[in-house]
Amino acid sequence: MLLKKVDPRALKDNPDRSRRTKSTPQADALLLATIKLVGILQPPVIVPEQGGGNGYLIEVGHRRVKQAIAAGLDEIEVLEVEASDDHGAMRSMIENVAQEPLNPVDQWRGIERLVVLGWTEEAIAAALGLALRRVRQLRLLGSVLPAMLDHMAKGDMPNEQQLRTIAAAPVDDQKEVWKKYKPSKDDPKVTWWNVSNALTKTRMYAKHASFDDELARAYGIEWVEDLFGPADEDGRYTTNVEAFLGAQQEWMTNHLPKRGVIAEVNSWGEPVLPPKAERVYGKAGKSDRVAMYLDRNGTVQSVAYRMPAPKAQGNGTSPAGNAAETPTGRPDVTRRGIGMIGDFRTDALHEALSRAPIANDTLMALLVLALAGRNITIASGTSDDVYGFARMDRHAVRLIGQDGKLGFDEETLQQAARGALIEVLSCRENRSDSGIVARIAGEAIGADAFLPNMGTEEFLSCLSRPALEGSCKDTPVLPRPRVKETRAALVAHFTDGRFVHPSALFAPDSTALANWLAKHEAVPEDEQEEPHTELQDSDSGAEAQGDDAEQFREVA
């Protein structure tokens, strides 16, 4: 065996080498970085070329030679040995089989040795081709109980999540847990899940905190960096759960909106709203209220809700034109789902009234329809004013000149008319519902196109099994044995698409429309009374004024 220096470019590959599979680009980059920094630590093995040649064949170290050439080295040290009968096949096989990557414990011990010799973490990362964060993660093993490290070095390693939990726990806690779960003669393997589970403490992360550093200090919160967490996220956390939740509660109290409430959560993590409150699933109106609560991660969440308006006295009418209900049996859509549809329709209708092209004659027809709506008090949920009079006044003012006379251009009239329609028309399932006229208006201006994607867990959970399976039509999703699985498949399918349930479309039910038209059918012109042109005496005039007053009171 002879140690000599040769030009790596003069060496030839051994055709009988054991490793034929190409190495990964990452492994090659690591080897190249190591050679550039410290050179070749283990010389390749070469043999003289047989059959009359005067060159050398590589028996062991093909990758080292290749990366030495890539590093631009003119000479490398090699070990020249005598050629064997099997052309070095056995030596090549043994070399590759005997190689084994260092386990994390040995890597950590090696890194600590380099640190003692004066290497910085940055230099170690560059030499080994590791991310700096990975080097720091390995150094965190210095916080693991030595007895655990000795066992891990034997090859019985926990997974990354378990190792993270163990390393983050105090050493005293590790000692107590290790006494209970350390290996025995009968059971030499460690159930690391038990060890990590015993050391697990609830973590509250800084990325979920709404409070600032000043409030954190006031509550005695000290953040700990999670070195095993994703590099692109704030990994700071605290195990002082009580202090974290207290700081979140104080922040919510200081930032609670007007008329808002701090809600408790139920066992499913859902906020418990005030009695009779209706959750708003679409865009919240100015008269809606906000409830703030903490979810299971301790994150501040908010939800809009609407309190029911006082019921009108003497009004025995029932909502007309509501879709998604069957006459008998279980409805296709629950009451909660119908409420969501009402919110979705109203938002879509208002957006269409703001953005969709509307001809002037259509606009005038819509104004007539709006005045025939059931919400005579003009309450579509967009105004703090119960009756909406103040908001309507703002639209009317735009049409009046300084001299008190009508004065406007066509664009101003269009904007005022659109704004007035938004105030009046509503499809919500409450006192503000305009009734079937809002549905007719929405269909006329193409408001269906403004409806949101309803292929969500929240809405699909309101559908019965037949309705849910019917939603699979025209999709590659097939109904599953369990409703939950069908719903999950539909949610996944519509994540990047759009689904609108047929019951949410604006076109009113044909039967409801026919009934409405028949009930309010216009009186033929030949049956209408001729207007009176003669002067009325004081008695008849007073009687007429009394009738008008009574009609006004009924409307009001």
C-alpha cells in the first residue's frame, strides 16, 4: 500500500464498482463543500490498470475524485494497492456497506467537539453543508438528560416531534419521567411517545397573541424560542397558559367594539352568542354586533351577529318565497342554512346593485318593486337607524339643488337610485326581508353571479343527506357511505371552484310567484273609479282625510 499524489483527472472509473446509483445533488453539494473547506479526509483507493495500460483505476472513492475535480484540485492524495482477482469488487462492496450516517447524537457530539476547538456555528454549517438552524437544533440536544442521550446513541431514537418535546423540558422533569419509562432487561426499547407525552406542556404561541410586549411583561410572560419549529414562522411560545389567556382577555376588553360582547365557547370551540341572536354569515351591516372570543389555540376571533327586531303587532303575514323547504318531512336545508342563504343573497343583491350594469328603465322598475316590499319601514340591515329614514335622506339630498328644486345629472340620479335600492331591498330571514320582490329584482340584474362559494363545511353541514348527495351532480365526487365523508370530499373539490346551491338562486319559486301575482293582480282600467273633479264639502273632505290617516297608521 503506497500513499502518493496524483492528478484526479488522470484516474479512471472502475467498471466493477458496487455503487451505480447516482447520488443526490444535495449529497454531492455537501461533499464538494467539505472538500473545498478541509480537503479529502480519506484518500481514495486506486489500482494499476490491467491489460497493458499505464493508468490507474479507482476502486474506492469515485465520488471523492469527481468532487475533487469539481473543486479545481490539481493533485489529491490516494492509496495505491495491488490489483485483486475480482478487480476490487469486494473492497468496493465492503466500503459502501460499512458506511453508515451518523445518528443525531453523534452529530451533536461532533459539533460540540468542533465548538470546543473554536469553530463557529456558521463555519460548521458551511463545512457540513447543513442549515445553520439545523446545527442549532442539534446543539439543543445538550439539554437532553445524559442517560437518555446514551440510549439514543444505541439507535433507539424518538421522532423529531418527540425529541423536540423532550429537549424543551427541564432536566429535573426528564429525570422523573426517565425513572418511570427507562428501558429494562425485559423491554430494552423505549416507548418515546410515553416519555414525550409525560413531558408535554400546553404551549401558547406568540404568533397567536393579540397583546403587545408591554402587556406580556405585565403578566410575567417570558417567550421561549422553539428551535425545532418552521424557520419562516415566529416560533416563540410560553407554557404559562393562565398568563397568556389573561393578557388576551384584557386585550379583548380594551378593544371591544361598541355594543360588542366577549363570548364564551362551547365544547366544540364555537362561540356562545346571546339568546335569540342570529349569526351573520355574510357581510356584517352597521347595525350588526360583534362577539369576540378565544379559540382553542388562544387566538382572538370575532363573529358578527344580529339581534331580532321587535315583532310587528297585528301582522299575521308569513314570509313568502322562501326556498329550500319541503312541504312535509325533513327540509333539504336547515333553518340555519336558510339564514345563511338570506345573508348571502342580500350581500350579492347589494353588490349587484352597486356594480352591475342597470338600464334606466330597469332602474325605475326596481324602484317600484322596492316600494312594494314587505319591509315598509326600510330596514335592510345596513343602517343603525331602525327605520332607515336618515340613510334615505342622504340619497334624496343629492337630487335637490341649493334653490330647493330638483336638480341633477343622469349619473347622480343613477347613484342615488342604486343607493336607495340597497337601503330598501333585503333577502334576510328577519324583519328586514323585502319578500319576493327582492328575489325578482336580484334575478333581473344577475345577482346570482355575485353569490359566494357555498362549497364550505359551514354551509354544506346544513344540508340533508339527499340534498348533499344531489350536490354531487355534475362533479367527479361520488356519494360516500357516511355523510361526513361526502361533505369533506365536496369541500375539497370546491376549494378552488364555486358552488351555489339551487335553493340560493334568486329566481323565486313558480308557485309562490303565481300566488303573489294573483293576490296583487292589477284592477282593469275600465273598472277603476273616475277621479272626482268637483269640490267636496267639508264633511266629505274630513271623511276622506280620516280614511287617509287610517291608511297611514296601518302602513306605519
